[in-house]
Amino acid sequence: MESLKNKLIRFMVGRYGIDQLYYAGLFLALGLMMINMMVHSTILMILSNGLILLVVLRGFSRNINRRRIENEKFLKLWNPVKKEGRIFLRRIKEIRTHRYRKCPHCKKTLKLPIKRGKHMARCPECKTFFAVRVMM
Ligand SMILES: [Zn+2]
């Protein structure tokens, strides 16, 4: 007798499977469900269940190339958001010791140790001085 695992493996041969868009869809559906626990809307329920169905069916798709392109498009939108989110979290984590400022000349974001009041900072990239004001 064939094990369930082997059956599943055989079923998934030539099918797309799981990617970042899959996880994003599931998280979105989960978020909609959590909101729906408070508002009890039929539309939200249909939307979240439909989204899960769509994401799972997408994973079973045999049109691998098209699914890959979809995922690339998604990542093109998502990666900058993810990067900004990571920078934001780092700023919060280092709020007691550092401040982040953008160099007005080369636009590079610099991590500066806290020095309260107005002072001059030197950009290590373009070597120009610019005024920095740290309020608190
Ligand atoms: Zn600079």
C-alpha cells in the first residue's frame, strides 16, 4: 500500500507548489478572518475563504511559468515594503542610542550616535558636512 506522503508527492509532481505569494495570501486570509471575528460580516467570510481556496488552487497549478511570474510581480511590490519595515523596526530598537538621518547630498541613510541639539555631521560616503538636529 502506498503511503499518503508518497501519494501527495506524486500528486504534486509538475505542479507549482508554495511560494511567497502563497504565504502572503494565507496571512491576508487569516487577517481577514481575525477582523471578521469582531465584525461578523458574510462578505469578509466569503472573501477570506475564497482567498484561501484561490491560494491553494494556485499551488496545484501546472502552469508553473505563469505562477512564477505572478510571484515575481508580487515580490517586486513586497520587497521594498519589507525593507522599509525592517529599517523602521531597527530604528525603534536603537532609539536610545542612535538616530538615522539621510545625507542631503548623496541621499544615503546614516546611523548617527545621539548628540542632542544642532551639530554638524560628516557623511562617510560623499565626505560632505551637513547640519543635524536631534531634539530628543
Ligand atoms: Zn553623503
